[in-house]
Amino acid sequence: MAEPTGPAADADVAYPPVPALPLQEAMAMVRLPPAGESRRYMSQRAAYLPGSDFSAETEMPSFHRAAFGGHVYAQSALAATRALREVEEEKGVKKEERLDLHTINGFFTRPGIPSRPFLYEATPVTSSRTFGTVSVVARQPSRPSGSPTGDRYPLSDAALPLSPPSFVAICSFKRPEADSRGASAQEAPVQERFADVLASRAPEDWPPAPPVDITGVVEMVGADQEGRFPVAVMRKVDMAAYNAGRPVCERVELILYKLRPPAPLREDGSGKEQEWDANAHVAAHAYVADRNGLLVVGNHVGFGYSLGRAATLSYTFVVHVNAEEAVMRDEDGWWVQEMRFPRVGRGRGIVESKIWSPQGVHVATEYQDGLVQGWPEEGGGGWNKNRKKDKKQQEGGKEARL
């Protein structure tokens, strides 16, 4: 869980139970007038707040106020894509010659406030026939939104003074192409390597991915909390037996997911189909991959009952295929996120995730670095005083075994 060090959440806004929105609603943006070479956009719906989907009766500590980072990350990629599309249209680039998302490289610089919109400036940096880059800067108003609910932001919010950047990114785009002389290689699909555990029950029968995947929190609220996470339905595979006795760097977590219905229309006759093309699906994968990763690192290194702080610093998402191969279709089945934790130390942790298609294709890789810190042993503090279990949870979490 992030411990916000930036602006506090708006005290005058009672966060309503925002429903579990599909991709095209959660990521909706309105185009603003450009500023020089920069194309500008504003988010329209509130970012997800982890833990806000617990029922009011749940005795939960109010220790999380920062917006889910995957929101600004994925929406920045969409803003970069739309900016590039505008430039391509102005230049008369043919549809089959357009560039698609290749990488998203982002840096989180300020906690997001869930009740305020994000405003994006996307600026094309380099461009060629086969490769291009776009920079994105995301800011929020320094004053509360004009929306009384902190959601469905009015256009007038775009005129409010802005805080320093919450997030900055550089996105790269490349032209789709076939394998060079047929060369293609990948390791055995996750569906093969973990066939026994995945076949032990139907995908939808695994418990939902926890809204807040901290061991102590899950024990308090139960492992059956569906939550209202936007964009995707997610299930968490029980990997306890596989991970038992292994050092942290050899442990694995598997998440199954698919888009929340309805899927976004790609050809609706409005001329705006490019807004929800294959690149929007790439952004959706990046959105999903950001969920809970650093919290899970905390569980594995012994902070499951005493996590003090977890917050992403940098996040890179690399697409290994043409963007069209990242499109999620309900009839194809469940996608798999394979999470590993190759390094923890100096108060930080790494999450490395491989994104596997239902057909067993390694579509993308996530590499996330962030703060993972427990409450000090001395001086008490923290949201959970029952920290003795952390010692049992550690199981090789010392640096020497990572």
C-alpha cells in the first residue's frame, strides 16, 4: 500500500462506490485544445482507490488515499497513442502504415488524488516511417474538482491551476511486422509449466484477486472479496504449495484475467474506432499488471502484517508482438500474468511479470521497481500490531537468499 507523501485526498469529498467500469469508461478522456506541439487530454472518470470497494461494515484501517497507479500509467499510454494518431492523420498516413505501442516507460513522481482528474500533455518527440516516440506529462488540479462526487469531471476542471507532475512517461511505437525469416523463440508457456495447478479447477473458480493483497488485510476481510476493480475480472491462483520452502527469487504468483464486459467497440461507424483499437488493449494489459504487485512482494519478504509503505517508482512495459496480438476477446479465454520477484533490498522490490495469451504466447513483459518497506521493529506504529506472524511468513526473505 502506498503511504502518500504528497497532497492529501480532498477532505470535502465522500468517495462514492464507483462501479467496476469496463475499459472504455474507466479510461475515457476528453480532448482539450493543444498547447504548442503538445496534444492535451483530460480523464473523465475517477481513478480506482484500492480498498474503497470494501463494505462500510468492514473494519479496515484508513491507510490508503492514493489513486491506483495503473490508471495514470495506462491512460498516459492512451494519450500518447491518440496524439500519435492525430499526427498520422494530419500527415495522411495510411491505416496499414500506422505505428503501434511498443514500450511504455513511466515514472511516478507524486501520489494521485482519486477525486481529481488527470490532465495529459502528449508531445511527439521523434518520428520515422517505422519507429516513433511520444513523451507524456500527467498533472492534476491543485484545487478540488468541480464535481461534487469526485467523479464524472466537468470540462471546467481543465481550467484549474495544476500541481507539479504526478507521472511522466516516454512511449515508443513501431510498425507491425512479421518474424524475420521465421525466427521466433520463447520459453515453454506458463500453461504448460504449471499445467497441474491450473487444471485443478476452472479459472472462474479461483478466488478473486484481493482488492488489497496484504496478508493481514485479506485475513481481516476474507479471500472472497470480489471488489470493484475496473477494466478486468481477475482471479488469483493458489501457489502456496509451489512456493513453500523456495527463496523469494524463485517464487511465482499467477493471476488469470479477462476484460470486463462489454468489450470496447473497435468499429462503430463514428470514425473513432482508433480510440479503442489494439493499442487500448495493450494499455489494458499494463493496467492489470500494475495491480497488487509490490504488495505481494511485501507478503513474500515478511511484511504481510507490518507493511508500512509500498509505492511504484518506475514501471516499464514491453510488447513483444504486434499490438493486434494483444487484443482480448472473451471467446479466447483467460490471460495469465506470471509474477516473479528477482530482487528485494534497500527498501525496494522488483516485480517482473510475463503476460501470456490464452494460446500460450508470451505477449509482453512488465518490469516494476518500487518502495517496499515495513514498519520499524522499534517504536511500534503501523496499522497492525500482530506482527509475530511476519517471522513465519518470511521463509527465506533475508537478502542473502533472494
